[in-house]
Amino acid sequence: MTRPIRVALAAAFILAIFVMVTSRVDAHAVLKSSSPASGATVAGPDVPISLTFNVRVDAGRSKLQLLMPDNSTSDLPAGSQPTADTLTTTAKSLKPGAYSIRWQVLAPDGHISRGEIPFTVKPADGN
């Protein structure tokens, strides 16, 4: 084998390793944006929820819960998935108070990511 062929093969091997390593790191699900945003104050009683991640997520194996002001939890049914990286649902009949969305998603690399998004529902008069 000639030297130029060996150099080309070595470069291709290094490039292949680099691509595998960087794509593996990017496969973890990281929350890019949410509605409501963390710490937001929103109008109720019905609150649309949208979570967008940096990679596609498995909606069928994802879990969304609402943490209520009294610390009880309620499962939120996942609605249609408008894009492969977004989960949507609606929290209905919320009274004024402090809530959190607890999420758990499965990424393409097989890792589960979790998080919590606190928000507040304001009283009807806006105070």
C-alpha cells in the first residue's frame, strides 16, 4: 500500500471516529425551549404546553406531569407531536397558584432526560 493511500485511510478513520463521538454527544435530549417558559406567569384556566428539545424524542415513551400547588401530581396526556423534537399538551382548569411541569423523555441514544419547569397561573383579575 502506498503512502498516500495510507494517509487517506488514516484520515478517513479519524474523521469517522470524530463523527461518531460528536453525534453520540448530540443525541442526549436537552430542553431548548418551553411554553410556558421557566418562571413565567400565565393566564389560566387552560394552559397550552409545548416543550422543544435539541433532538427528536420518543413521544410514546415520554412522560409529562403537572405538579400542583398542594404538591400532588397529575399526568398530562401528550397531544400530537407537531415535530419529532417537540411535545405538546394542555393543562386544563388550573386555579391561580404555583405549578411545575415535570418531563421525562427518551432520546435516540437511549438515554432518559428529565427536568422541571416552574410557572405561575395568575388570578383572573391579573393581580
